[in-house]
Amino acid sequence: MLKKKTLFVLVLLLAAALATVTAGGQSSSAAPQTAASNYYNKTGYPICNDTITVKLMGGGALAGQAPWNERIQVQEIEKRLGIKMDCTGFEQTVWNTQLNLMLASDDLPDIMVNCNVSPFDMYQFGSDGYFLPLNKYRDLMPFMEKLFKQYPVYETSMTSQDGNIYGIMQLNTNTVAVMPRVYINTVWLNNVGLDVPKTTDDLLTALRAFRDKDANGNGNPNDEIPMSYLFDTPGDQSQLESSMLAAFGISAVPGSLAYQIYADNGKVGIAETTDNYKAFLKYMNNLYKEKLLDPEVFIQTIDQYRAKAAADTLGVVSNASIYQLAGKPYTYDMNWAWFGGMTSQYNSQPQYTMRPRITPNGIAFISAKTKYPEALARLFDYFYDEDGEGTLAGRFGYEGLTFGREDLDYLPGKSVLATYKDQPGFESAEAFRIGKAVIVNAFLWLNSPKGILQGVIEDLPDSEIYNNQALFENAGWMILLHRGAIRPANVKGLDAFPTLTYTASEQTERNQLFTDITMYLRTAKAQFVSGGVDVDAGWDNYIRTLNNMGLPRLLAIDQAAYSRLK
């Protein structure tokens, strides 16, 4: 995000053009009324007895969808809370530019949603007087306070270096949503007479059997690809690498520097310079040389990856769920097991790394110039109410209008939330949710499992989920995660390295260092795994190059930021 002075000229050139780009909303020039001191209720609902009107803008709107003011969620907030939101929705990339322009011209709406503002920019623009410091209204935000007590790191992550909280980051308490989704084909394992690998040596044996035998049982012993994923990309399709790194004692999330904190002294370091990482590279290179790793792993597209899964030619894969990747019925997940928790000579603890439970960037803000800071602070707090209607309203809308409760015949006495099916003009329940029911993700501060199938499963004992065939047919991938990772006492889930906040001078110096070093690390990893550069022969030069590029200085900056966080 650019600073105000840099953007001033852009405002003159682009503001007129962008002012009319509203893919999913409608704007208004009506200014909010001046608020009296007693215009809102400190507790209970509605928040305002006499309805107030505020402006809301954000990203995520799509052409052809209903304007945001026609969303049931928005209309019900006005009826229930006494806050009318005059909404303007932008396509996401347009919104990113639009927000910069509004910051530069000091002309912000009351509420901004679906943003992607870094902690540094949250601090910069907040301290410059653009974003409302929510901590000034903590007495009006009891649900946020409750979460801060439950998850202290959440408060720490959202607190800027001046002690203020200028925006909302999303908190994810849904465990299955942050786990690495990696799976191994148990039908193949059965066909070759092996169990799910528990060590890296076991894995080598299994992958060789997949390669050499007719593991998929189609009569062709040469069409099996033992292991595949999307190399070094963010998202579920790359999480296999996370499981492999964990086997070598490295806690990391693929797609970025594999930061880890050394437990003996709290020192910040990157895993890519350790002996463990070197061993990981040599292991992966051996898989590649033996054709146990997909030869197209560096270049394949998501469509090519899906086609291989659909043809039943993959033995170990990474995706949110297998049935989705392969384009098959839910029951297809029953052919797989969660893959991870392996040990090696470098690591004796079965473990996996969870993706960050807290979004690294700010997603929602209130303008510091709003006439209604108290009412909007209460509105923001409303969406943290996990036990009332607020959190559900932020995600699904309102019961009886946008969703109902669906009884589960495979779990007698249990029900889950479900958006309504067969809505006039919508081809599916999901199309209704994103096109009419809610502004997707606009108020999703807390991603909780309560009310949905993940939450129901979390509350069930092992005996009620592992022996329930019908449940497995409807929630296979969730059962696989519980069986393989969540419930076994010996398997440990590790948190990813936390998001850090930097001073202005640190951020300026760090940006180029981080960009250059990250690019080099990714290139070097591909060269080492593919065999383009021998790991042993090239290691010293690799470390020397990193040091010459400024890695010690990058780590010193991160160490200072981490020490402040702790």
C-alpha cells in the first residue's frame, strides 16, 4: 500500500474513472448525520433506536450479482441493529486501488471490509488518523474482549506498536481449516501390502512399491505417479511439502520463508540454512531421481493435477479434500488416509504444522472521522458474538431467512446449519449464499466451527465417528484428519511462526531484503530438488550467497520484531 503523498497525483488521474466502478453495490453522497451523545444503546439490541446511515465499501463484488444493499444480511442488520449501511462493492483488485486513492485523498467511508492491509500500513494509517482505534471503545466490545482472554496472541497480533488496535484480523478457531490436507491412497497401500508410513524410510518403501507394482489395480503397472503436488505455491495443493518438512523437524508453511523459532534460546532463524533442511532437500532429490516424485511437479497446472487425480494415478496428494480434487463423489475420501506425522533420524516427534490461525493482514476498518464511532464499535463487536447470532450472521446471514438447520440422519439428534436449497433464480444453495444472502467474508471476523459439521464432529467421541459408515460417506476428509492427526495423543500440532510488525525504518529496509532472499530460496530449492545443483556440492555456495544477500540483517530485523511481540 502506498503512502498519501505518493498517491496524490494518482487521485487526480484515476478518481473519476474508478468512482463509477462498482461491480456489486451502489454509492450515495448522503453524509451521515451528526450523532448526539445518547444516539446509541451501550448494551442490547438494537444498537440504535433511531436508525443511522453509514457508508460501507469493500472488495469481493462480482459482476452480475445483486447489489450489496439488496443482500438479506445487510437489510436485516438495519432492521435488527438500527444501522443502515449504504454499500458500494468493488471487484477485489479495483478495491485495492480504490482504497489507496481514498486514503490519499482523506475521503474514507465509515466502514471498509474485505481489505488486505499489512500490519505496518495499519499502524501507519492508523497513527496518521485514518483508522479508528478500536481499543478506545473496549467497554463497548465485550465479545472481542472475551476472545482476547481466550486467545491472547490474537490481541497481540492486532495491537500496533503504539498500543492501538486499528483494524480487524480474522481469527480461525476451526482446527480442520488450518491443518495440512495431505493424503495417501490406502487402496494402493492394500494392493501392495503395506501400512500408512510412519517414518521417512517407510515412505520410501511405499513409494517404490507404488512405482513398481500395479498399485491402482488397472492392469497397467506403469501409470502410477507415487507422489505429486503443486511445488512451492500457497494453498492446499502445496501442503504436502509441509508434511515432508515436519518429518525432518521443521515447522513451516510452504510458499514463504520457513521461519522457525529455536526452542533453546528463542532465537529467530530460517530453516533453510539448517542441517535438517539440507537432509530434506537430499531426500526430495532422491525421490525425484527415482521417479517417485511427479516429474512434472515444478511445472504442472492445477488442471493437470486434477486430471491425474481423476484418473486414479496419484498415490500421495495434497488438496482440501480428495473427492474435490478428483471430481468424484464424497465417498471417494474413504479410499484415503491422512498423511503426515512421520519421524526420521532428524526428528523423533510425530508432528504437523498448522497454518496461521490469525490472518496476517487487516480485513476491516472504521474511519476515524465517522460520526458514529460508538455504534460502529458495537457493530464490529456484534460479529464476535459466537454464542448469539452475530458470528453466524457474519458468515451465513440469519436463520429462517438465509439458512436453516438440517437434521443429520446419519447422526441422530444432531443438526447443522445449511443455506437454503432451491432458491428461485439460483442454481444452488451456495449460489444463493454468495449472490443474495450475504456479502461474502465482509463480516467474518471469527471463523468458528460452531453450528457446522466440523463443530459437531469435534464434540463426538471416537466411537461415534470412526465406526459410522454413513458419517464417513458425508464427511470423509474431516474424519481422516481426526483419525490421523487431531486425536492421536502422540501426534503434535505446531503453530506457524507468528506475523510480525515492523517500525517504519525496519519495514523500508526489510522489504527488498525479503523479496530478493525469498526469490533466491525458491529458485535454489527447485535446483536442489531437481538435481540441477547437487545439494552437497552446492551447499556452501548457497549459504554464502544468502549471507551476501543480507540474510543476517534480515534475521536481525525479524529478531527485534519478534522480541517486541514476545
